[in-house]
Amino acid sequence: MPIPDYQTLMLPLLKIAGDNKVHTKREVLGVLAEQFGVTQEERKELLPSGNQGVFDNRVGWARTYLKKAGLIDYVQRGQFQITDRGRMVLAKSPDRVDVSFLRQFPEFLEFHRPTRTEPEPEAREPEASSGTPEELMASGYLKLRSQVEQDVLARVKACPPEFFEGLVVKLLTTMGYGGSLADAGKALGKSGDGGIDGVIKEDKLGLELLYIQAKRWDGTTVGRPEIQKFVGALHGRRARKGIFITTSTFSKDAQDYADSVETKVILIDGTRLAELMFEYGVGVSTLNSYVVKRIDTDFFDDESSTGDEPPSAR
């Protein structure tokens, strides 16, 4: 079964605390993982940021929300226990405890109230959202990135061939290949024979050379014959490495062939090209930047500090 969302975890976590004992974060992670059948592999699944496990993050936010509603309290760092209010909630045997349920408590409303002017109804956080704040932020970022990459690829396809050659030079040098931009510019687009469009240094000293084939195609899938021709040209130069870049796509047969030959051949299709352009800032610019911070627990010496909230909630 999939990893439960943080709202689904609220009531089971509260029930664990219902024994009136002090519990630790590590302890409840193990109990909830077993209860929901979360495997070791699933527990290793990370947020897009790579800084925390998805399951750990969701349990952390479930615990934070229960604390903000006054149903549990932190005893000391990493430890918590149920409150009188939490016991009263369990006594009513609710079917589910979630954001909507917690809104009955003034402390939670204060915590959950937007810091700016109340947005339009359609822009509000959905009550039944299964994502933690980090997951919602990452999801929004990935959607925006995907749209930008699609737009970038469309613009590249609409540009003339000579622009595409310049783009390839700019991207490869930005990634650290080709030595200087001037050297790379001289090397690429000058050959054009035997299935090779140009040669570029793999490192700044030129200890290794990369042979390039660049095709600005739209709607034409690059098949095995094109890759075979490129590999043959590499063999003719006694080259060991080559990059085939296109704005189109590669057929499975072409990909399988590239994987099977001894010569190292990297295939970069239009989707991957747009991803690299985004990643290395080629053809895109930064519109806004958001920094997510957390409390530096080492800064505080008070061991009774309630610093057990998940990273971005601290």
C-alpha cells in the first residue's frame, strides 16, 4: 500500500500517545510503519529536496499539527505525550482526525491562519490535501519547471539550425566541457563529415575529446540507422566517446543499440535537452527565489526546548 498521508497518520499517532506514556519520534516511526505496512524501501524514499524521508516528514507534520491543536505536548527534545484535550478527543472515538477536525481548536486556527490577506476560495489549501507543506511546495515547483522546460524546447525547435549549434556550444561549456567558449565555438559545426558535426574537449586541458552530432529536428524520431552512422564515424576517428543531441526523440531500437556498443555514446533527446538547459541556466532566468529555513537546534542549549518539529516547521 502507498505511504499514508500526514492527515491519515494523525489519529493513529494520537492513539499511540493515548497510553499516557512519554513517546519518542523514533519509536512512533517504527510503530506506524509496521501498522501501515510501510516497507524499508518505502522508508528510504526521499522528498524531492533529498533532505528527509517522505514517511518521516509526514509523521513529523502529523505530530506538529496535533501539538498545535493542543492534543499532545513536547516533554523535551524528541519526546512527547498526550494532553488532557487529547484524551478527551480519544474518548469521543472519532473516525478521523485531520485538518478539518483540528479547526475546532482556537490554537490550531491561529497556527493555520494565513499570514497574509485571506486568498480567494479557489486558492486556499484544500482541506483534504494529502501533501505536507514541503510536498505541496515541491509539487508546485515541479509543475512550474515542467512547463518552463516545455516552453524552452518549443522555442529551440522554432529557432534556425545555426542557433541550435550555438546553443549546444553554450550548454556544453556551461556544463564544464570544451575549455573556453571560443575554443568550443571553433570546434563545433566545422567538421560536418562522416556523421560528425564537431569535436569538443571533455576537459579544459583537452586530455579527452568528445565527438558531437547535433540535429534540430521536430516530429522526426531518430532511429537506429542514424546512431549506427554516428558510431561508425566515431570508429573511423578511433574515438571512444560521442554525444548525439536532438530536439526530437530516439526510438527504443536506437537507444538499445547505443547501450550495446563498446563506444560510449550518450543520447540527449529534446526532453533531456530542456532539463539540462533549465538545470544549468541556459535560456532561462530566475524569476523568484524562496529559501526554506529551520531552527538551528545547536544554537539553543535548553534541553526542554520543543525543537522536535519537522525541519521546515521549526
